[in-house]
Amino acid sequence: MANSSDDDAELSDESMEDDKEEAINQAEIAKLDEKIANAPYNYQAHVDRIALLRTCGEFEKLGNARRSMAKVFPLTQTLWLSWLEDEQKFAETEEEHEQIEELFERAVKDYLCPEVWLEYAQYSIRYVKEKDGIEKIRSIMERALSAVGLHVVQGSHLWEAYREIENAILMTLQPAPGSICTPEQNDQINHLVERIGTLFSRQLAVPLMNMESTMTEYIDWYKSSQDGEIPTSMQRSYEKALKILEEMKPLEEALESADDDTKKLEAYQACIAFEKKSNDPARIQCIYERAIADNCLNSELWVQYLTYLVRTLKSSPIVVSVHDRSVRNCPWTSELWRMYLHALERHGAPHEKLESVLEEALAAGFSSPGDYSFLWQTWCDQARRCYCAGDDKDKDELARLLRNAFDRATSHLLNTVYTAFGETGDPDYSLWCYWARCEAQYLDNMLKARQIMDQVMQDNAEARRNWKIWLEYFQLERLHGDIEHARSVLRHAAQSSAADDGSAESACLYLIQFERENGTLDELDDAMKKVESRLSKVQKRKEKVAMQIEEKKKRWEQNGQFQKKWNKQDWNVKSEKSPNKRKINKNAADHPVPEKKARMETRKEDSFKAPSSLPIRFVKPASKTEEDLPKTKVKPPFGPPPGFKPSTEEEPFAPPTAQASTSSEPKHDDRLERTPETEARTVFVSNIGYEVESVEDKLRKIFSPCGTVSAIRLVRSNKGNFRGFAYVEFQDKLVVQKALELDRQLLEGRPLFVSPNVDKTKQPDFKVFKYETGMERHKLFVSGLSFKTSEEKVREVFSAHGLLKTVRIVTARNGKSKGLAYIEYENESDASQALIKTDQLEVDGFQIKVAISNPPARKRPSEDKRRVLGGGDRTQVAGRGRGRTQLSMVPRALQKSGSKKDDVGAGIGREDACDKDLPGEKKTQMSNKDFSSLFSRN
């Protein structure tokens, strides 16, 4: 009884566990259903849902999930085989078997799948007893040989399967032991023997792996069933194929040994180039299909394959089917959609089919506005060709369709694309110009054409400055309008075209030539007068710009010479009020401070707060004595001098050099031996809060899971104060990579910056910043987030539109959010969908902005720029970007008077500060006294 109770308890526990697991799976399936409903092109969500439903045994829902995925994606060979296996288990009626046959037909169309064809061949044996069943089997096998029979590696399996089927049929025709064959049976047997021999001959004429063993098998078969020697033609075909195979073996071996996608693609390209030399379309198509099966997401390979098919087969159904597969694999590529629309048009597809393909393309989502403009141009081209080729009785309907195409295109670019990307993707308004030409040329409606062009010019100032658009408008009027409108367009173009790129000159020359050829003498004189006035303004503008550039160059050159006059010792004058100030340098008498007197003394302390260690920069006036030096704290007129080292409290945390680290650390850390071996197993940790207690213990706790920590070196100042960064040394060099993965780990709410221990003086170009700085079409940049929005909330919002790879909230050094985030998807299509659907979305009460990630490149400052910034001869650059002390120390007074472009990120000389004089006034050189007086303004 006790054992029975224990068994019942165990069964009950197992049942509870099963119920709990079932509930978890059902909840996960519900989440995946919602995710797919919001983002139907989320490939991984489809795969996960199918796997979960198969695990739970929900076969009815599983079938629906598989059909849903097959509508938007081609399925891999593995997915098809599992689907076919499940369906065959439950097939009983003839109707269910017909459905399985339809599944096989769909499966063999997605990719080149030898194993699916073999499964199809095995399944087709059930037709043997049916009427015409053998012919049906042979039809399936012939199609299999056409698709896979030329596959160098796996093609022989299909040939062998075909021969086995024929041998099985032959065995059924053999007479029973002791009986005599009828003449009809003999004819059937001889016919089958001949078919088997023909299969051998066809296979041995194709270069396939292991064809030597096939030849041996053929010789044995021939001797047992035929009389005489092997046919000479058969031997020649075999030798020719064997020679080709020997040439292909190195290519196949390179393909087999390729260990990454790039090398494999290169190997496939070599195979394609080899096959194209044979000029055999069947073999070329087979190698393309093999390459596509392994690189189904490579849009360039699809374009290459489709281009070959179009030039070879033109508009056959095979070409259309391959186009359909291409957009299902790479829906984010506008070029593939364009080629698909062209293929349908060549094949004579109805307008409804073209319309549905266009809607699918727009729903797929592209990563750039130019892709949408490109697609709409293709659509309008088709509408125009359809109008031109149509019958006269249908012209009204075709005209309506043509106008509707342009109207939909321009509205979509302005209302949808511009809203999502901030541009239409058509900077020259070529689609609008195309519409106006069609209205004038084909629809004979010049009034509508002028309305279109006028609307473009009225709504956009950039369009009015674009000479290309004006030229389009002028040519439209010359061909389909009248002289007066053409003259008006050119006059407007001459006055509005941009003056800095030669557009204004071109417009003026066109106007003069037009009046010479079409106008009266008075009209020519009037045009000459307008042109002279316009060109005079343009020339003055160019001279002014050139003068500004030249003056700026001179100022920078003078500023560079002025910087070189001073050395580090000239900046050691400190105020006596501060107890930490050093004594006046002996050389200070040669460079006394300019007179500021009472106004400097009464100036508010908080009007400009420089760091306590900021030196004073001098301008050399008339000679003075040391006693004349002011005793008050003097504010710096502009950026720090050469050789100046910023305050350590604001220093950007890059790994200091070995010498600097040794000198600034306490003595008990100096006794640790430092060798190249120890430095190689050390990581640099920065951004540690000054208020953190027991830093070593907490760092050891964080990094111990990576491996044994042998030493932790805290970097301290000369007074023993912790500087906020440290070195963590491990016993094993291999542990360093694991430690680097702890970058951004929080320590008391503040992210730790973990980077390799690299001497930047020896490797100045070493890149610590680990994120890309170019355009990444699969990654989104999100701004406008609430500072309180969590990573989980962001992930929840964006995971509904595709499979996420990473989500990163941008934080400050103190760990607080900056309201920015980067969302990385697995593919570009999901990112494009999310961009369109989440831009301007409200999250936690804030309206966010979403864009494709395209941060500016992070460049090391040049030597000249570092000198202007106050870096002198320093080669050490912050490893994690520009710190506050790398900004120019420019007073606010100068920042307001200088241009914004000059003020930010570069030290400004005194000539820059006085650059903007009043209009009409002559610029004068400011004296040292005038320049220093800028700092005493209230």
C-alpha cells in the first residue's frame, strides 16, 4: 500500500509539472501570436511558434501556423521535411493524400532541395497500382532529375533512386518460376531494360561525384543483360564528363572547406564563372540554385541570378517563379521588386496581379526613402507604357489609371515617406517632372502640367534653387507650351537658382540664348540688363565668400604662430588668495598681466568659473615690473596653452601610460611587478564613483566570476585621492575577454567602463569605442524617450515589429538615461517596419523620434587641432570620446560674438572673436587692451 501511495504521489507531481509546463508554453504561444499579428515578417517568431506547437502536439494550430509562415516566407528544407512527415502520419483519405501531394509541389519550388525530391520519389511509389500510376511516377522522377540531376554532389542519389524504381517495376514483370514469358511480356521486359540502360547513359554523361563507381556498376549490368562491348559513344560521353569533373573538383573542394559565408559565396561565384564557360543553361541554373539555397538572403546574388534568367529565358514561367521567390527571401530590396514587376509585365500578367505585388512591396518596408521613390517610378513607368500600348477605346480608363499612379506615388512620398525619413527620396522632384511631361505629351493637358510644376516651386525653397527642375520646366514649355510661359520660367530661374554652384550662370545663359533666338531686340536688351544685375550679385557673393575663406586661413595661421611664442613656464602665475597656488614664476616679469584693475576685482565670481588649475594666458604689452602684477585671480581670455594638462577630476578616462600610472599610484601598489605578460592579462576599469567605499573588494566581487583576480591597482593622485579608475589583473590571459564583456556593468548605479589595457602612446589609433559609426540599416536610433523609461519598456515596444538582437539605453557616466536608445534588429526588413510604425509614437507620455542609425565617424583630432585645443604635444587621446576638458575654454562673451561653427570644439583666437563687424564698417585689428576688456563686460 505504501508503494502504491508513493507511485500515486509521483504521478501527481509529474502531472502538475506537465500542467505547469503546458501553461508556460501556451502563454508563450499567445505572445508569439500577438507578435506575428503585429509584425508578419518576423521570421524567427514564426519558427519559434511552429516549434512550440509541435512540442505541445497542437497539430491543427501547427498546420495553420505553417501555412501562415509559408505565405510570407519560403521554407527551408528542414521545415518542409518536418511538415511533410507530420502530414503523412495522419493521412488516411484520398483527399488528405492529395493535400500532401500539393505540399510536395510547393516544397520543391522554394529552394533546390534534393532530400525533398527523394522523399517525393519515395512517396510516389504509392501510385504504382493506380491507372497510369507508373507514368505519374516517371513524370515526378524526370522533374526531379531536371531540378537536381545536375547537382555535382547530390545529383547521383536521384539517378540511383530512378534506376531502383525501374528495376522494381522490371521485377514485377518477370514470369514466375517454371512459366514461359509471352511475346507481350518479352517486349515489356526488353523495353524496361532499354530504359535502365538509357538512364545509365544519361547519368554517365553528367559530371557527378563518384561517377567512376557508377561506370563500374554499368559495366557489370551491361555484361549481365546485353551482348557485346559497351557502345563507343557511351565511352566518349563518360570520358568527357569525367574530364569536366576533374576540373570542377578543386572548386567543389573549396566550396566544401569554406568556413564562413563570405568564403562560401566567393567559392560559389567561382563555380558560376566556370559553369558559364560551358554555356549550358541547365547547368548554370543548377549552380545558381545551389548558391541561392545557401545564400538566400543575399540580394545581390538574387539580382545576378535574375539578370541571367531574363537575358536567357526572357518571359518564361520559370523566370516569374524565381522573381516571386526572390522577393519572399529579400523583401527589403527595391531592385528585386522592380525586376518582379517587369517580369510580370513581360509575362502579360493582369493589372490586378501587378497591383497586389505593389501593395506587398510597400508593406514589406524599405530602409531608405530612395527605395520608395525608385519603386514608384517603376510603377508609373508601367502605367505610362500601358497607356501608350492600349486601344483608343480604352484611352479614358487608361488615362485615369495613369493619373492615379502619379497621384498615389507623389502622395505616398510626401505623406508617408517624408514623415518617416524626413525626405521624399526624390530631391530633384523627378517624379513630379515626369508627371507633368506625361500630362503635356500623352494626355494633352498643359494646364495640369503647369499646375504640377508651379506647386513644386511654391512649396519648396530648395526646389526653387535647383536649376535641374527649372530646366525641366523650361523644356516642357518649349516642347508643349508657348513662348511667353517659357520666357517667364527662365526669368524666374535666373533670379532663383543657386549662386554657389554655377546654376545662376547657367540659367542666365539660357535666358540670353532664348531671347536671341525667339525675342525682339527690346526683350533681348531687357534680358541682358536683368542678367548683368544678377551676375553682378553672384560675382560679389563669390568674392565675399572667397575673401572670408582667405581671411579665416590667415587668422588660423597667425593664431598658430601666436601659440608657439609661449612655453609651459609662462603660465605658472597663481593668485595669492588660494592656499594651493604656487609662487610666481621668475620668468613672469617678462610677460606681465594686462591691466584689468578694479573691474576685474569687482566682477562676480560665478560669472565664469574656470577649473582651479586653469592657467593664465598672457599677451605681451609694454614692459612692467614684477610688483605690478595683479594679486587677484585672472580669468583666461581663450583656450588653454600648449602643454597644459586639464584637471584630473574632469579628465576623460583613457588608460594612462605605464610611466604615468606608476608615478601616481601609492607605494604599496608600486611593488607589483609589471611585465608585458602581466599587462596582457590586465583590463582597464574607469568611471568608478569617488564615493564608492571598499573599491578593491567590490571590483574583485564583480570580476571574480570571470576568473581568478591576482591584483587590483587603484590609480591615485599625488595626495593619495582615488582618481576613479583602476587596473584589474588576472592569473590567466584567456579570462580578459570574459572581463571585457562586463563593460557597462553597474557599480552603485554607475556604469563601469571596461576596456583593454593598451598604451595609447604606442598605439594611438587603438579603437576603444565598440559601436559602429556608419549607417546600419538594421539598427534604429530612438530619441525623445523619458529619462525614466526602462530597457524592458523599450524592448516591449519594439519587439512587436521584429526579432530584436540588442537594446541599448544611452546613459551618462553617472548611469542616468539620456533619453536615447539604439534598437538593433536581426534584419533590415524588421527595422524598416519598426521605423514606419514607431516614429512619433508616444511612450510613457513622451513622443519619440525614430531614425536609421547613422552616427558620425569618430575621428582622432589632428596634431594642429590638438594644439589649438590646448593639448600641446600630447599624443594621448581619450579612449571613450571627448571629455569636458577637451572643449575650448572660451568665455561666454566670445561665444556670443563668434559664429557657432567656430565656437564649438575649437579654440578661438582673438581675431576670431572680433570677426563680425558691423555692415559697412572697416575691420580693425584689436589691441591687447581692447581684447582683454571683453572679459570685464557685465
